[in-house]
Amino acid sequence: MLNIVKNRYLYFGISLLVIIPGLIALALWGLPLAIDFTGGSLLEIEFEAASTIPQTAEVVELYKQLGYPDALVQTSGQSSLIVRSKHMEESEKGALIKALEEKYNASITVLRFESVGPSVGKEVATRAAGAVALAALAITGYITYAFRGVPHAVRYGVSAIIAMLHDVAVVIGVEAIIGHYLGWEVDSLFLTALLTVIGFSVHDSIVVFDRIRENSMIYRRLPYETLVNHSIVQTLDRSINTQLTVMLTLLSLVLFGGVTIKHFVLILLIGVFSGTYSSIFNAAPILIVWENKEWRNWFRRKKANEIAS
């Protein structure tokens, strides 16, 4: 039989190698928050011809003249611009569009205008963090109750949360890196993707845990490590096939979908892949570490090797 749990510390190490660079990026650069969380205005405009689109520096200078010194401008397609600035009223937006049309003698179409006040943005950020925390608590409680017939049921809930936090750390770390280099911002769609990843991660972990529960009643005399490994192998095909169909669909959307959803879909793709990995190689092996209380021997082995040498 394929022995997956034998190399559990290798899998934990791979997870750390993926998570640590993201956490370093998060500490150095932070998350580039969109106006959904910080407050401000986003204006996306399209010029009638690509030849009339101004340089981004010129648009920044025009914003400064109108009282918006911290505007960020980026191109979108061949004839569109996306401008982020501090909070702007509807009347001020109209004056800005008029000034752009007069300066560049071009017809401008407003594709999108979003404006969020600073207090609303702060409230959204607070509620987003609360939503993730509440989801973690609810999942722990539900899994503990669902597995109440199994010894140490709370371990299953905690292990699922640790695997879930692994996926959250991977997604946030990757977002910090690509946000810094590609300029993608954390908005409400990112939060939606993150909560979806949490759901996928926990769902796959529960599939494995449920098979462990079933086998613990059938193979009572098996060592716990063998029982867990047997359960993982039994659910391996189902887990991979289920998640692979989702990942292939998301990959096609990343390659051929629209620009507006590419960020959202890419985060989902990364999160689903991470969730598949963590549910197989992290969640169940954590149960074995906990059952065997292996942390008691981590430093003893090191000391024994030092004495032997």
C-alpha cells in the first residue's frame, strides 16, 4: 500500500517553503488594499481611440491640479485608463471628465465609477477579518460535533482549521507577492475567493476525516498511523478527481477569461490547489502527530544525535 503519512514531515517542510516567502513579502510590502477596504474612488474611462489616450504621468498631473495629489493611474487595454484616488463625489467626477475631454479633445466614456468613504472602508475591513474568524470557529464547532462519536473529536476540528489556515497563509502570501509586482489589489472579490477557498479546504479535509471515522469502527486493531494512511489512500482518487475538475475549469478561465475576473480566478486556482494538498498531506498527518505526541521526541532525537557524535 502507498505509505503517504510516512513522509509527513517532508510535506510539512514543503508547506513551510511555500508559506515563508509569502509571509516575508507580507511583512515587507503588506497587502495592496483596494478602495473597498481603504476608502477612495476608482474611475475607469475609455477614450474613443487608442491614439488619443494620454500618458499616465499627464493624468496624474491633472488630478493634482484638481486636488487629488495621490492618484494612481494604470492602463487597461489599448484605450482605457483606471485611476484610483481619494474619495471623490459624483459632481467632482463630472468636472474631471470634462477637463480631460477639453484637454485632449476626445470623447470619453465612463466604464466604471466606484466611491467608498474612509469609514465605510474601515468597517468593511473589520467585518472581513471577523468573517474569516467566525468561519473558523463555526467549522471547529461543527466538525467537533459531527465527530463526537470518535475519541478526541476536537482534534479533527483543530486539524481541519490548521489545514485551512495553511491555505489562507498561502493565498495571502501569494497575493502579497503578485500585488507588489503586478499591482493587483485586495478587493471584495479577493475576500470572496478567500472564503471560497476556506470552504473547499474544509470540505476536502472532512472527506478524509469521515473515512478515518468509518475505518476506526471497522479496523479497530489497526495502529492509528496505518488506519489514517489507509483512509487517505481510499479517498485519494476521489479528492484528486474532484479538485482537478475544478482546477481545470479555473485554469481555462485564467487563460481565456476576461481581464476583470483574472485576479479572482487565479486566487481561486491557487487556493483550491493548496486546499487539495493540505487536506491530503497536512490535515490527516497532523492527527497522527497529535495522537503519538511526537513533539516530545523532536528535541530528544536532536540531543541523542549530538551525544552520539
